[in-house]
Amino acid sequence: MFHDSVLTAALTERLTHRAHINNMVGGSYRILETKEWIEQSNLLRLTFQRYTVKSLFYLSLL
């Protein structure tokens, strides 16, 4: 992001001078929610495809 390493080090030092760093252990809620969202999307897609195929089959019988 910054092309000058001295400027980057100075900015980082200024930002973190009085900061408290918390080391967090455990799973990420963002990753968990994303996995659940992907699974739901796949289930919805499969359900939609199944009903679409059934609808086309029943329409072909008419």
C-alpha cells in the first residue's frame, strides 16, 4: 500500500503505540456464516432445479 518502508513503519508505530492487542482463539463467525450461506444456496438451487424438472415433466404430459 505504501511504497516507503520508513513511512509505513512510522504510521504503524503511531497507530499501535497505545493499542491493546487481543489474541483471540477459536473459530471465525464470518467463516461459519459463509459456509452456512453456501450450503443454503446449494440447497435452494437443488430444490429449484428439482421442481423445475418436475414441472417440465408434468407440462409435457398435458
